[in-house]
Amino acid sequence: MCEVMRGIVAFDSVYGNTMRVAEAIADELRGQGHEIELIDLGRKVPRGMEADFAFIGSPTRNGKMTSRAKSFVKRLDADHWSARPIVAFDTVMHLPEDPRQRDRMVRWTENGAAPRIKALVEERGMQAYPEVLRVEVTGLKGPLLPGSLDRSREFARKFAAELK
Ligand SMILES: Cc1cc2nc3c(=O)[nH]c(=O)nc-3n(C[C@H](O)[C@H](O)[C@H](O)COP(=O)(O)O)c2cc1C
């Protein structure tokens, strides 16, 4: 097993779906032996968040991340995070199977919160993990699609396996 690292899992969530994804990621990483601080951006955010890695998640709303997620990324110490991975994740609505409806709606999901978090991290000269985790919800408010939490755990496990 690799050495124990300190990580942050920060999330914003309106209906609780992104929170459940964040909890699953945090739980998986703790299970791998890491020390994880779970941060709800809807509450008071602690200062001086310096860890070895971070996950940052937000629901996709109107094709974007929430303003709380955005200000969190903007406040991170760019020097500290220039050499430590930041992983973006989001929740998005599940698109209909019908290709015509799908084509019409895809613009709402393709450029959502996670790709924007990753882009903002990179724009600020910080180190973005190349892959983003995107998790689908049914309808506009959820719940998460079946298997979503298992997939989130698997993603976290893969990330942890690459940590040195
Ligand atoms: C006002 C509003 C706007 C939304 N806009 C989008 C959108 O642009 N793209 C998308 O995929 N989902 C959109 N959704 C669905 C959200 O992604 C969904 O509510 C979210 O994943 C739930 O996460 P939460 O439970 O953590 O808040 C929207 C939902 C609401 C209520």
C-alpha cells in the first residue's frame, strides 16, 4: 500500500446528489487508508486548505458549476496546488435515449460543472487530474442513477492507486 496522504473532498449540493457522490468518494479514500476532510461548501469553509490532493464537486446547473464551487476554486492557494492533483467531479441530468431528444439536450451536459472546474484549475496554474468524474441523476433533482455510487468509488480507487 502507498503512504498515507491527506486529502480534501469538497462539494456543493442543492438536492443532496453531489453530496452522496462526495461521501462515497471520501469513504472509499478513507478505506484506502488516507486522511480525508469532507467539506460542504454550503457551510462554513475552513481556511488554509492544504492537503496532498483534492476532489472538488458541484452539480451542473445551467451548464455551469455553482458560484460556491467557483469561489472555492478561485480561493485555493495556486502555489500549493501547482504540484498536487485536483480532481473535478459533477452531477448532470441523464439524457433521454431517443437520439433526437438527446441531440437537443446534450449541450446542457457536455460543458458542465466538472469540465469547468478542471478548466479553472488549469487556468490558475494548478494541477488538474486529467480525468473528470461525471455522475448522472434522473430528471432535474435526482435521485442518482443506479450504480452511480459504485462507479464513484471505483473512480476514487483508481485515483488512489496512482498516488505515490
Ligand atoms: C435550475 C436548474 C438548472 C439545471 N441545469 C442543468 C444543466 O444545465 N445541465 C444538467 O446536466 N443538469 C442541470 N440540472 C440538473 C442538475 O444537474 C441536478 O439538479 C443536480 O445534478 C443535482 O445535484 P444536487 O442534488 O447535488 O444538487 C439543473 C437543475 C436545476 C434545478
